[in-house]
Amino acid sequence: MGTYVQLPGVRTWYESEGTGDALLLLHGGLCTNDTWGPQRAAFAERYRVLLPERRGHGHTPDVDGPLSYLAMAEDTIDFIEAVVEGPAHLVGWSDGGIVALLVALARPELVRKVAVMGANFLPGPESSAAPEMLDHLSPDAPDMAMFRDMYEATSPDGPAHWPIVAGKVVDMIRTQPTISTDDLGRIRAPTLVMVADDDLVTLEHTIALYRAVPDAELAVVPGTSHALPMEKPEQVNRLVLDHLGHDPVPTFFPVRRARSTAAGGAPS
């Protein structure tokens, strides 16, 4: 079951289960909380899991004007302040991962740890392994049928609003985000960067993200696509829960992390 909270930017639907430290699950673009089905129970055994649906997604209505990751990050910050009332772990898939990175940049005191899957820091044409797919994402395209069905089943704006939201999201993916590596270097939350070995986001772009975030950890999940949390949930869940629940282990031969150890940080 879920409920609404009135945020400054949008009346936002969210669901909650479990107890403990707060953990936000941030869904992908054009998706709903249903896509977190393989994660919810496992994470709720250890955490208070909160699942907000972003503006124009799921049960949360659209707003006037274009969509932006920055506005969605602001909504997420407002949600943490209004509902969590303290810091939270952020686990984001795809567009949700972008939002998680932006929240960690803007409000580090509200973020404990971050795990992102299939996330990018530059627009789709610059980060996608198949940028030509963007040319085929019209609202009535066969590849959009699954997303259209999810939208029509939940949106308070009604099925007729689908072409508008779909167009907004595709426009957003084409032109956003635009996060510099210098900005990524300011993230202080311990961050796990995850990607499929056959992801929509190129491995090269993911490695650039991993290298830009200080002391980030990297996991490439074999035999998966951009839908890795649904395709290999047990493996993905294990990696995320290990990251959230434990400090990094000391390593024998640090190279990338040797600089932070030499500067007085904890061994990693």
C-alpha cells in the first residue's frame, strides 16, 4: 500500500516497508515501483525501504513544462526532508541513479551511501551503447509498449496523457544530464557503481563515472542487460546489501585507492 505526500514541487506517491535506517529505491525512467519487485522484500529485512515515484511516473502526476533530472533531484531532497527527516541510503536504477548522484552532490548531509545501476552522467547520445534507439522511442512504438502499459495502469493523469509524458522523458534523455567529472569528484558518500556487461550505458562511460567519484567501487554484472536488477536479482541484491552494510575491506595492493590511504584515510 502507498500514500501521497505533498511536496513543494509535486504531490508524490510513495510506498514503504521494513524498519531500520532509511533506504530510498529510485526507479528507472518511464517505470513504476513495480520494477523493484525483486528487491523490496530482501532490502526490507534490513532497512526501512521507501519507494517514491517521481513526477510524471506511476501514481505521481505530471507537472507543467519539461521534465529534468535536477527538478526530480529537488523533489527527492524534499521527500527525504519531509518523510525520512534524516539521512538515507540511495539505490537508483537508470534515471533513478542519475537522481541519486545529483542528490548526493547537492545535499551530502542527507545521503549515507549510494548504489547506482546503469546510470549515466552525460546525455544519452554521448553515453549510450545504442544511441540510435532514441530515434525509435515514439509513444506508440513497440519498444514502448511495456512502459505505456505501466503508465496507463497507474497514472492519475489518465492514458491520454501518455504521449506527452513519453515525449518529455525522451527529450530529457536526449539532452540531460550534464554532470561534469569535476562535479562527480565532489561526491563524498561511499558509492557503488554497477552496470550490466551488455548495458545500454557503455562500459567506457561507466568506468569514467567510477573513476570520477572518489573511492567508488565498481561491479560489472555478467550475463545481464540494462534490466540487471530484474535479470539477476540475487546477485544484484547481494552486492548492494554488502555495500550498504559494510565498510570497505583493507586490500593488499591498492593502486587507485592508495592516494587516499597515503593522505591519511582508512586503508581500502
